[in-house]
Amino acid sequence: MTTQTFDVTKAEAFAQQMLDVLNSAAIALMTSIGHRTELFDTMAELPPSTSEQIANAAGLNERYVREWLGTMVTGRVVNYDPHDKTYVLPAEHVASLSRNAVSDNIAPFTQFIPLLGTVEEQIIDCFYHGGGVPYSEFKRFHAVMAEDSGQTTVSALFDHVLPLIPGITESLQQGIEVLDIGCGSGRALNQLADAFPNSRFTGYDFSGEAIATATTEAQLRKLSNIQFQVKDAATLEERDRYDFITTFDAIHDQAKPDAVLQNIYKALRPDGVYLMQDIRATTDVGGNLDHPVGPLLYTISCMHCMTVSLAYGGMGLGAMWGQEKALQMLAEAGFKQVEIKQLAHDFQNDYYIVHK
């Protein structure tokens, strides 16, 4: 039996690391609030201002804004002038926090922290008794996911994602049948339907709330070439119907991802193409040690992706199922040709270009 030497320096460094974790968690919570109340957007347009001026410009209560600013100042997010008692959001920080930043805006992702906190008690119960937490327990999840997909997928759809597939843009212009499984609130599919009026688009999602949102947007856009339907993709029974099938960050969430992939194989025409966007990772945690958002993704997986799947008696793949498992399951579904592509601006996702 070997005796482990206690390293005081390492212990102190780790204690400091844990204090940093607490501070970062607090900043994340307040960043979520700053995003949802549009305080960052307001401050991005203001010169150095007092808490009262900021609150008035944002239409918010000054006392709460002042305390929020306390976190932002001590967290080195907002600069403070103690002489004039004014606050300013540096332009370099605006680039990561304002809605005008588009794809570089990190603030929307902080919403996952308070969202996941609402199911902590249920998750702890699962640690003791197994099972999972159903979709219905996650309030605002689709609203947050809509912003998430808007950051990573929708904003890059035409300039970056579609060009990964040779000839698909031309086919969409000419007119093909397209299916998006796990379409969520339909942001990507509605944009495609708007851009390619000669093609016909169908969106399936398990959530009635998401489908209602997607349908409303399609109606507002006056789109006649798109339809949305509440459907469990594991029950899909279509054959050789679609030229192009997409799943954006959806397969790992499925209760029965193996059945879903098999159904996609059957629904895809022989010369069709399947685009699967999913989390970039390795199946073994050892390959993810340097992943830039590994802790965040494993947490979201444990407290949403995995547990929702398990709640419905599913496989519980989790968000970090990884390339190795993905390639194995695609092969088991019957697919013969798989190419994995990546985008320079997107460190979070892999894009699987799949053919029969």
C-alpha cells in the first residue's frame, strides 16, 4: 500500500480553483439576467452612465440594476469609475454579450445554468433511484434552444453549413423534398422554406409547444411549402420519400436514437443525403480533456439530454456520445458512406454528411 503525500501547494491551488468556480457560476447567473432583461444591449449603446441612467434606459428597477452591476463590476465584466459613479460596458465585452454580436454572443448560453438549476432536486432523486426527468419539467427550454441554434446553426446555415454538401443548394433551388427531425421551434427549416420556394419542407418534433411556435412563424412568413407535425421520430414509417433529411443537435436526445437513425435510412431516397449535426466529442471522456466547453456539455447532458431520454425508457446516450459511437450507430442503421466535416468558426459541432 502506497502512502499518498499531501501537497499543500496543490491543495491551496485547488481551493482557489473552487472559489473561482463559485464566482464564475454567480457571474453566469447574472449574465443570464443581463441578457434576458437586455441590459447588455442597453449598455452597449450608452456612454459611461450611473445606475439610475442605465435603469431608466432599460426600463428597469434601479435598485436591482445597481446590485446586478455590483456582480458585473467585481466580475470584471463592466468597468466602474468610483469618482463619477458611472458604469460602462467595454466595446471588447460588447462583442461577446450583445445581441448585435450575432454568432459571437455568448450570453444566451448562460441561460442553461439557471434553467438546469430548476430540475436539480429531480436529478438528485435520479442519482439514487435511476430513471429520468421528462421534457415537461424544463421550463423555457425551447426558448433557450432556439437562441442556441440561432447562434450555432441558423446564422451559419446558408454561408457555411449548406456548402458542406456539394450540389445541395442547387437541388434546393430546383425543388426537392426535405425533412428536419427534431426541428424544435423551426427556425432553420422556416428560413430554408423561405429561401427555396420550389422545395417542400416537413418538420417533426416531439414537443407540441415547439411545433406550435414553428407553425406560427411559418404562417407569419406566409409560407405555403412547409408543414410541421408533432411526431416521435422513432415511430416514423415513411419510405424513400425525402431527398434531404437533417437533424440539428437532435439525435443524442432521442429515447431510441437507433430506431430514429434506422427510420431516417428508410425515409431517405436512394440518392438522397442526410445531414446530421451533433456535438463534437470523443465517446471516451479521456479524449475530451481539452474540450473548450467539456464541463458545460457534460452538465447539460446529465441534467437534460441524458435524463430526458432515460425518462422515456430510452438509451440515455447523452450529448457527449462522440464520433466513435455516432459512426457505429450510423453503420448499424445501414448507412455506407459517412464524411465528417467541421467549420472553422464552430468548435462545438461536427457535421456528418451521410449517404446510403
